[in-house]
Amino acid sequence: MANLASLVGQQKIFLMIGTAFGSFMLGVIMPASPPVNEELKLPAPQLTPVGKKEKQNLLNVKPAIEHRIKGFNTKAAQIQAQHEKRFNFSVPARFEGAITYEIKLNSKQKVVALTFDDGPWPDTLQILNILKQNKIKATFFWIGRHLQIYPEIGKKVVAEGHAIGNHTWNHQYHQVDRFIAAREIEDTASLIYKITGVKTAMFRPPGGILDNGLAAYAQAQKMVVAMWSTDTLESYSPSPQEIINTVLSNAQSGAVVLMHDGGGNHSNTLKALPQIIAELKKQGYKFVTLPELLEMQDKELVAQAKSTNSRAEKP
């Protein structure tokens, strides 16, 4: 029993020594954390005072920044105006609801507008190539149901910078009531906008008929009813040379030439067009879109009115 008691006593001693040693080592490996309520003290940030030179530099930079902002706003306004001009084929107020044929100009400028009806159509692509090669723009009057069939051709016409006009949905000649006239014109306008983003205030009545209800509706909507001064008579299948002769013999500044790119075979037109352009260029003519031609006449009329008023004010 004495031996057993001695053994137990020795075990207790060893246990106490082990516990003390373990506590010591734990304290060495994991130092005690600071009290929870002790604040962590960081050095205060050092702020460098702004001197007179720095202040003056800031004042000098401000006008430059304001100038750049003003320039940016001006540029943005110019881009917006260009966008609106390109995608909104409006007409000067004096032509709203009017019927136009040739656009008479008083200046010495020699300009002519080529117009193409009944597209978009596969032949439109060849006409676009001819116009692009000669770096000129034209005006295309679209039939709604043709645009529905060839939307990609329509997109290409607009992308290449040509003007667009409304030529009804079905290209019918018979008498229509106001409801049908509205659908023929408005449905076409809606599709033009949906596919190309273009709005137009130009309308050309099918066959040039002015008394079947379509032109009257367009006029009520303040659209210009755009007729023509030179008809190439393609529907009668003239030869390429006959088409050329018709255009050249009627050439004058402000002329509006009627041709076709859709609704049938226009191979003779495709053959005649390059020579028509070449001959008119030789005579000094420039090619403009119909909206541009209307703007030119509007500016002349405004200038003429100012000149008349100025003379009347003089004693």
C-alpha cells in the first residue's frame, strides 16, 4: 500500500509540472491580446496646405475645362443636327402641303434632282452602284409593300445618304376615301421609320394622279406633293438612247427627273443612267436630292424678300 501511495504521489507531481510547462509554452506562442476596450491609436494624417501657386494653377485650369465642355456641347449639337437632317427629310415651311414640279432657281447654279420610283427593288442595288461611282445623291420614292419584301435594300439606300419619299403602300390609281388614303400613306411611313429610322415629309402620288384622294390626304398632313418636270416614259419601254435624249433635251437648273428602280424590268434605265450623269456633268450640272433642291429655293426666296424689304425701307 505504501508503494501504491508513493506511485500516486509521483504521478500528481508529474501532472502538476506538465500543466505548468504547457501554460508557459502557450503564453510564448500566443501572446496575450490587448483588452477589448483599449483604443487603437493611429497617427493623424498630415495634410499639406495649398499654397498661392497651387490655387492660381487651379484657377487657370478652370477656364480651360469650361472651354472644352463648351466645345464638346457645340460638337454634340452639330452631330445631333446632322443626324436630324439625315434622318428627317422635312421640307421648308413654305412647301408644306404644296404641289411642286420643277424648282425654279434665280441663281446661276446648275443643279438637277434625279428621282426613282417604286422601289426598293433588286434593280435598286445597281442604281446605287452607279450613283456611288459618280459620287452623287438621289431621291427614292418607296412603295410600302416593296419595302416589306426588300428591307435590307431599303437600309442600304439610307445608309448611302440618299433621300426618301412616300409612294403609298399598294401604288393604286383608283379613287379612295380618307380612311384608305390614310392607311396607304401612314402604313408606308411607319414601315419606313421602323426599318430605317427615317421620317419623310415628301409624297409622290402613283401615276402622278392628284384627284383620287391620296394627294389631298398628304397635303392635309403638310407633306409636299413632289411631282416632276421630266418624265423618261420608261413604262413605254423606250430605248436607252431615247431615255438619254429625253433627259438632256429637258435639262435646266431645278429640273426634277422621274425614273424608276422598282416594279418591273428597268434594264434600259440602268444602261442610260451612266451616260445621263456623264453628259449633265459635262454641261456643268450638279446633282442634289429633292430636299436639298427645296432648301435652295427657300433660301433664294428668303434672300429675295429681305432685299425687297431693304429697298422699300430706303427713302
